[in-house]
Amino acid sequence: MKTIIAVAVAVLFGSAMVASAADAKENFEKSCAKCHGTDGKGKTKMGEKLGMKDYTDAKVQEELKDDVAFKSVKEGLKDKEGKTLMKPAEDLSDDDIKALVKYIRTFKK
């Protein structure tokens, strides 16, 4: 009986992890891809205008810290004059944002 319960918990946990990864990709494509591109390279019209970094670049990934990425998504980004560069992701939970940051890490080549 304990084995059955352990297997059931593992299956449920695994399903939640898969759903989270799928949700992160969907959230990225819905909220981020317009500027960052679906491939994370930032080679979109808006991305090039704003100077988006290439998330497939290992050096960019190394310099990007998870806590900074999390804060940027949660609070948004402004330039020195206070102009909004990136709106905050108000419709995402903290867990959604953490999953999004983890998803961004998958772009590294």
C-alpha cells in the first residue's frame, strides 16, 4: 500500500512539473516573445529597438541572475528617465515567474 501511495504521489508531482514547464512556455510566448522572440534571441522589431539581449548567449545567461530576472518580470523595467521599457507581469504569480525564469534558462546554447 505504501508503494502504491508513493508511486501515486510521484506521478502527481511529475504531472505538475510538466504542466509548469508548459505553462512557462505559454506565458513566455504570450507575454515576452513580442520583444524577446520565441527563441529568446531578441531579434524582433521591438526587441531590436529596445536592445534586447540574446538569451541563447552563454555569457548573457551567466550575467543574468535569477533574482534580478524575477524582479524585472514582477516589477517591470524603466529607463533612467522613468520611461517604461517592460511592463510588470501583473497576471503571473510568483511561482509562474520563477518557472518563467527557469524557462529562459533553457535558451542557453
